[in-house]
Amino acid sequence: MKSSLKLFFITFVVLSLLMHYKEFLANPIDHIKNLSIAGAYGLGSLHPIIFTAIIFVLLLVIKAILKILRVIK
């Protein structure tokens, strides 16, 4: 549970910085304040959490596949 939470948080930070690095470098406070009116793909202010959850599930699937492959060997 602790490692999954850490992986989710790291995924969130990395995705946020990769997608919005210009905004974070130019004016990070304004960018965070404008999150309430954000509207990526009609998801509103929840879009960072939704995108992070999707990538997180994909990472968990990859992790599970690798674990199964290690057991088979």
C-alpha cells in the first residue's frame, strides 16, 4: 500500500511537470490557482487525478506482468 501510494504520487508529479513545465517555470502559483477553471478534454479540475490514475493503472499492469514473468523463470 505504501509503495503504491508513493508510485501514484511520483507519477502525479512527473506527469504534471512533463506536461506543464513551461507554466511551472514561468508562473507556478498562477498555474495552480487556475486549476479550478481548467478544462482538459471536458474533465475540469479533476483532469490531473484522472490522467494520473490511468497511467498508474497501466504501470500496475506492467508491474504485475513483470512479477509473473519472474515467477515463471
